[in-house]
Amino acid sequence: MSFLVGITGGIGSGKTTVSNIFVHLGYKVYNSDDRAKYLMEGDSDMVEKITDLLGGSAYKKGFINKKLISESIYNDNNLREKINAIVHPVTINDFNQWVNQNPDDILVKESALIYQTSSYKELDCIICVKADQDIRIKRILSRDKHRNEEDIMRIMRSQVINNKGDFKPHYIIENNGKDLLLPKVISIVEEIKSKV
């Protein structure tokens, strides 16, 4: 059985950068956002349910209408819960299949919503990547040209952990740009390897 590591953090925190370091160190990483988008376009049952919920404009030529989905998720809590109820179970099942197909000693899951979806319960170790809000906003504005500060704040609010008692990461990586990430990640990887 693989030792499952979760990497989490809010938008703009640098969790993908940390995940990429794991990849460069030779570990397989399941990117929940990427897989969810793939499944939202490739899983016919999910496509049907999302179309029923949002209407025919949810897809354009077989591709998800990202703008509509984004506006739906971040502007309407009720609609976000309905979309999450469609997407999260399929994505969690997809992750479990991925784990079964990859019998490596250590596997990594990247997700902004590890605590919000309770998937932390299935993981052996959680790494939380954190950065100050102003730094996160600057990163996102330079990376995602289609977003404005109001959009970013909506996303950040949607990623808040409601039950703070569940938030117990094994490691917290501060990523405010003051220290190099690589030595921090290598140190954590060495500790994880000693547990496997």
C-alpha cells in the first residue's frame, strides 16, 4: 500500500510549485484540479448532470465553459454545492483508481480542497503551503490575466475551511518568497521517506 501525501493550500499559495518539486524528485502527483476538468469533459454521466444543472451553455463544442462554471461556483454558494456534489465523488473515485494503478511507495495528491472535501482522512500525511494574501493576489494577477482582484477574493472565500478543528497538517510550508522552497521540500521528503 502506498504512503499517500496530500499537498494543499489556497489559490496562489504555491502548492503546484511544491507539487512540481515532487515530480522533479521522481514522485507521481495526482493534480485534482486538472483531473476534475478532464473528467468534467470526458465523463458522460458528469457532462449530462452539469448540463442539466447549468443548461446547454455549460459546454462549447464538447469543452467545459470555464467562464460560466467559474462564475457559477464562486458567485452562488448553493450552485457551488450542487456542482461539487457532482464533481467531487467522481474525482475521489478517479484518485482511488489512480492509487490502485500506481503501487509506488509514495504517491502525492495536490488539491486546494483536501480539508473541505474530507479527503484528508484518506491521506497519510498533509503538507499545507501558505503565503500572505497580498502575495497570493499578486501571483494570481500575474499568472491569470483573465482574473481581477474581486474574482480572486471570491475564490479565496470559497476555499475557506469551515471546520478549523479538521485543519491539522503534518507540515506547513511558508511560501512568501523569502526562503527557497527546494530545501524545505527535500527536508520534508526525507522525513516522509523515513516513515515509509
